[in-house]
Amino acid sequence: MLAAVVYAADLITKTVVLEALEGKAPLVVIQDVLQFRVIFNSGAAFSIGTGMTFVFTLIAAAVVVAIVRTARKLGSRAWAITLGLLLGGALGNLTDRLLRYPSGIGRSTQLQGHVVDFIEVLPGHFPIIDYFPVFNIADSAIVCGGILAVILAWRNVQIDGSKEVAKDD
């Protein structure tokens, strides 16, 4: 259920932002804090791996399959939330990679679509690095799901809901 909500929110926000802002100046929501600006990302986070879109598409597809297979063993509400966030986010960005330019049905370039990113935080004012990457709802869900997964693993919470007890040597 959560995966479907994340996926729908990602698709709807990308559609609205493309209709309203593609080819236009950024929409400033809070001056120097938050703006919406459309970019098309062929790489991963921080535009790492630009030009490796095909590889990221295959990785995203593998992640979706792994999450769906893992979900069969779910017995933990926390892991259900975690996997829902990860699955919804992965599906959102995978959809872009499959269907957005330059990929798409009937085009010669397949599995190489660019992800639509539009949320920009602290534009031009991010400390330490020059800018924080522009991202989308799917990216946010993936990051939140990843953080939850690390916390659950650190606390030894298993997918089935049991808690692994550390053994003394």
C-alpha cells in the first residue's frame, strides 16, 4: 500500500511539475531555501554515473524484484514501511528510465530514460558543497527507506519481525 502511495505521488508530482515548469525559470517557494526546478538526470544521485543509465535501469529492476521477493517473508511493520518506501521510490525512478526521453516505446534507445528531478534545497547556498542535488519524491522515499533499513539492521530486527540476539564468543 505504501509503495503504491509513494509511486503515485512521484508520478503525479513529476507530471504536474513538467506541465508547469519545464523550460521555465525555477519556482521559488522559500527564497534561498526551497525551489522547484526541472532537470533531467541520466545518472544516479549527485549525477554520479551520467552516461550509465542502462546500468542504473537494470539495477533498479533488480531492486524491485528483490524487494517483491523479500516482501513474502514480512512479519515486521517497520520492515513493511521500509520496503514500501524503497519499492515505491525504485518504481518511480524505474518508470522514468523505461519511458522518459530518450527511451520509450517505439524509440531506438531503450532503458536509458532520464529521471525527472525538481526539488532543490538551499539553491546555491548549501554548506560544504556548492549545491545539494536536485531530487524528487522517489529519491526521498529511497533515502528514507535506506535510513530505516540501516536502523532496523543495527537494532537486529529481522524481516519476519524477530529480533536476532547477539551471541557471546
